[in-house]
Amino acid sequence: MSSPIQVFSPGVCTAYEYKPNHTSPRREPKPERRKHAPQSGVKEKTILIVDDQAGERKVIRAAIEDLTNYVVCGEATNGTEAVEKAKELKPDLVIMDLAMPMMNGLEAASVLKNHVPDASVVVFTLYADLVGPRSGMFGVNAVMAKEEGLAPLMECIENLLGRS
């Protein structure tokens, strides 16, 4: 059995804990989601994760891979790298932190929309209350608060990409 993954952000009292569903003895194990090739002519939906904290990226990736049918196509550590990877990978969705070095999440979202206009952008941040309504001007589809945990983020992903 694998251990829960915990991420503690420096200077923040919030801790995220992700426990894969298969660790619960009462639940039936979920079937492997990616053993079968996608249906002919159906493109797998892809997600790019952008956060300067490796632990945050690891937890988000684990949740997506365990709880959804989507594929994490790549990771980036800052807004500039996110734009370059998005141009190359053409993801369906980008999950991005707000506070990052070189280019913040809102600036990166604005540039991303010029290069990958069909990609949805979710800002997953500790500063959700500060971003609020003005995020739409930058091409952001949703702003999610990290302190609310991963469940709302997973629901947001399903709503934006459609249930598979």
C-alpha cells in the first residue's frame, strides 16, 4: 500500500493530504483507467500542471491520475515555462498557481490564450480571494482556493473538460 502524500507550503498553515481511493479497505478498487487505448478518433484530454513547488505539482498530478480519466501531459515551474510547454503540448486544460517566479499565473494565462486559445485555464492559488472577478480579463476560466483542498479542483476539472 502506498502512503498518503502530504504537501506543506512554507509559511502557510494549510496542509494538503491526498489518499488514493485504493487505500480504503471498505471501497472496491477502481479499475485501471488507462489500460485501454482511447476510442478510435477520440483524443484523450490533457492537462498541464504549473506550480513552482514540486510537492504541489506531485499532489495535483496524483489526484488527476487517480480520480479522473484525463492525462497529465506535462509540468512547468513558472509562467514562462508554462507558455513554452503549452505551445508544444497544446493541452486542453492548464492548472496554474498564481504566485510564481518570472511570470505570474495571470500574466501567463493572458499569453497562453494567444497561443492555445482553446485551452481552459484554472488558477489554483492561496490568493483566490484577491484575484476574484478580474481574472476573466486574463483568460482564466476559474479560480480555485488551495485551502479548500483538491475535491473542488477535481470537480472544476470535470466541469471544464466534461465527464468521460
